[in-house]
Amino acid sequence: MASAFTSETLHERIALSELGKQWINDPLMNQDVWSLLELGYSQEECRINGHYHLYFHKFSLPWLKHLTQLTIKASIRERYSLGRIIHRLGCLNHLDRFLCNHGYTQPQSLTEALLHQFISEINSGNRQNAIAYALNLWKEEQWLEISFIPIKLKQNSPKIETIPEEVLYQIYEKFDLFPPTIERLFRLQLVLGCRIGEILTMPRHSLKQEGDKWLLLRWFEKRKHWRFVQIHPKVAELVQEQQRFLDAQFGRDFEFDKLFCTVYSPQKSIPWADRELDTVLCYQPQTITRLRISTWLTNFREVADLKDKHGNRFKLTSHMFRRTKASIMAHCEVEDEYIAAVLGHSSLDMLPHYRQRSLIRLEKEANLKGYVDMYGRVTSFKPRKTRYEKLANLLKVSTPLGECHRPTMLGDCQHRYACLSCPHHRVTPEDKSQLEADLKRLQQDHYQAQKNGQSRRVTEINNLLALIQKRLDGLSELQHLQEHKTNG
């Protein structure tokens, strides 16, 4: 609980603190409108995020307004992204409104229970993180100390953070509904796994060649640095195509220095399917805003009628391209450090998120389907994945009967025509009818071989019959387990 003291006491503490001494005479502390350009953010950052000023005029509690200004100053000093700055200001502004609505007007009114109530109001993890940052700063500077333990928020239905395979197929099939420059933008984001802001700030002349290698200059937002990364020649072709477009649109020597420019329609609506209508689009030598990117995606998902496997409308966002790239790499068992390097994470904290989603999905699919191996054993088999090997190539290969789970790294298969004798082969309940038909046919062959005195053939058929019977016995056990699970 906060110590009992007045607003005047709080101001005295601030004046005596290290940061307070630095900022007490800053003219900004007496202003309700702060220019982001004057605070060090670039014209480009402001344009992309759609904000050029920070506003404090809506605060009703002077002490909370003052603390908020200090919190924002500290956040700017630590070079937090503009999006994070704006969110923290908005959160503390909402806290001000919440306290006033509930009749709490003094600093000593602010308690852990009250903050928990404020956070639970919208069950927001982002709101809790913003409050935790502010409280930690206030405690370190000895402005206002409140014991605060983050609450366990209710788990809502998980959001679809990556693009499902069936939706990704629809996107690729209808990508050309976008104007060519916007299509190239999203294709590049998906293949690189960039944040949308990193794509929008990519330099026009970001490509270079060293021998037979192509390198692309990328900005890593969290790490705050530029770095050349190696890319596939096909990706280089995509970048070159966009560069040629800019040269044709604005001239090779035009001063616009970004890879992607603003594109919009002067009309209220465009029949997207007709690429000939590119001529009615307007291009401006300006960085695209997040709002315009969001508008293009919203229109695209409506016109393309994106739907998931359940027939529900899929709400596509730009960040899903990045997360889909991460999940694909996690599915392929790429090392965490490499994924973090590609995505530009400042730590490995986010990687278990993608890795866990991959494992959960595989386990769920295996448990729902169920496999029986050559020994008749029931298993929720998950193949041991080889690093950098695509999951689709590793997980299963269709055969005349069942699925082959043999890793491709082992090369050509010596059991190509003898799957029943291969330890990498698996069958599912879907294969039962085919197994029963093969069993019946082999029994007839066995009878003929015995009648003709073909002892070697009889032995071979007996071995195959045993292998099929083990699989059928295993499938019966699997069916029993699934029925038991369903009834239980």
C-alpha cells in the first residue's frame, strides 16, 4: 500500500530524486503538448505511426499527470519505440479516468487492489505491463512505492497468431489482387519475417552482391541497428523488381530513399481483380503509414474472402506474416539462436512461444489420428526432426498403403516396394480396409503356393501375413483406446 502523504509531499520527493533534478526545469513539464520531432523521433517514425505529438491535457489528477510525464520522459530516454510510448501514455490516461470515476483523487489512494481492479477491467496483459513499468520506475526513484504483484489474467480463447496453411494457400492464390508494389511488400515481409515498421523503413538501395551471394540491409528495431543479411537470389529479384518500379515511377535519381512508397486509390473503390486498373492508382514518394497498410489488408481479406478450415472469416494482420515465418522455422527445428537472429529478437524469450505452438499442434494431430507401426504398437508418433529439414518432407510421404515416416536425410529407400517390413512405415484406421483386402488376397496366394509346393513363397507370404495381422491387431487396439477416450 502507498505510504500516506499528500500531493505536495510527492512533488518534494520528485524534486529531490536524480531524474527529478534533471527534469524539474524542463519547459516540457509545464506543457500539455509535446512534439515528438523535438523529442528526437524522426519525421519518418512519426509518419509511419500516424502521431506527431503527445497530449497530456486530458489528465484530471495533477499528481498523476506529473508522474506520467516523468514516466514518458524516462521511456523516451531508454529509446522505447514510438508505439510503446503512445501505449503507456494512453494506459496512464485511462488510469486517471478510472480513479476519478471511482472517487480516488490522492496518491495515497492508489493501492495494489485498485490497480488489479483497473487491469481486470479489460483483462489486458498490455495494460498490466505498462502499469508494472511505471510502478517500477516510481519505486526506483522513490517517488511513490506500491507493492504490486501481477495478477493472473483470465485466458481468453487463444488468438490465431499465425496464418493457417489453408489460409496461406488462399493468400498466395490471390496475392495479385494487391497492387504489384503492395504485393511485393507483403511477400518480402513473409520471407524475411520482418516487423512491418522494419519493412517500411527499408532503404531503396538496400541490396548488394558479393560474389554469388546477395545481401540485404535490414533495420532490427529491438536491437536498434542496421545489418546486412544474406538472402536467396529469388528474394533479391523481388527487391530488384521493386527498385525498377521506383526508378520508372519517380526517376532513378529521385531523392526518395525508401524501398516502398505510398500507394492509394483516388476513387472510393476499385475492382481489385483487374490489374489493368493500376493506372488509376496514385503513388507518392512518401513512407507508407501503418494505417494505410492496415487499410490495404482489410480490403484484401474482404475481397479475397479469406476463410479458415471451419469456414470462418479470417482476420489477416501484417504481424501474422512475421509470426508465420517464425512458426515455419520452428516446425523445421531451426535452432532458437538462428530464429532470433532472423526475426531480430533482442532475446530468446519469445522463441518458446513459437516452438511450443509447433509441438502442441504436432502432438494434437498425432493424438487425434494415431499410428500403428510394423510391430503392431499403437503410438502418437512424432518423427524426430532433423534440423533445417522441412516438416512436410519429413513428417510423411504417401505410399500405396499408409504413410512413410522415414527422414529424407537417409537418402534413397531400400524398402521402396516392401513398406510392410520397414520400421519407418505407419498405418492409421483409414488404411484398415486396404489391409484387410491385402490379407484376403495373400491368404489366397498362400493357398495356391502350398498347393503348388512353393515352400519359399509360402514362407514369404507367412511373414507378410504376420506383419499385416500385427497392424490389424494394433488398429483394433487403437480403435478401442479412441472409443474409451470418447466415452470417458
